[in-house]
Amino acid sequence: VAVGANGTILRSVDGATWTKQPLSGVAANTNFQDIIWTGDAFYAVGASYDMTIGGWNGVICKSETGQNWTLDYQVPSEQTALAYNKNSELMGISYDANSTLV
């Protein structure tokens, strides 16, 4: 599974052929920065620009199989990376050093 700009989430079963995956509940302008596998699910993190506030909202999306992604969390700061620890805690990290424990 790979992520990128404009809501792009790609999945491959062989590493050669990649297919864009469905994403629901997230703006088309979402730019994903990182992805992680926790052993139970994939999580992708990034940000989407919200015209109503004139700024970026952080988003964390989830998929158990790498297909059919949905919005899991939305936070007020742009998320750039994910961390997962042995206590099964998932954390989104932002540019402004604000972290969100998921």
C-alpha cells in the first residue's frame, strides 16, 4: 500500500500493478504523508485544506485490508507522520509538534 497527494491510496498484490483504492469521508484535496500497518489495520495520515476555516485539517484514515478506506479521525493540525508502539498506541505527529493519540 502506498499513499500520496490528492487523496491517492494505491494497493498492489504483486508490487508491479497498482490500483487506486476507494476513499470515503475525506476531501479530494487530501495529501497523505505517511502510512503504517499495526498488525490489525493500515492507517494513512495527512491533511486536507478546509476552505471554511482557511487552513489545513489533519486526517487519519483506516483500512483493515488496504482496500475501502474511511476517515477515522480528523484533527485541527496537519498530520505528517505516524508512530505505533508496543502498547498498541497509534500517534499522529504534526508539523507544529502537536501530537494526536488515536
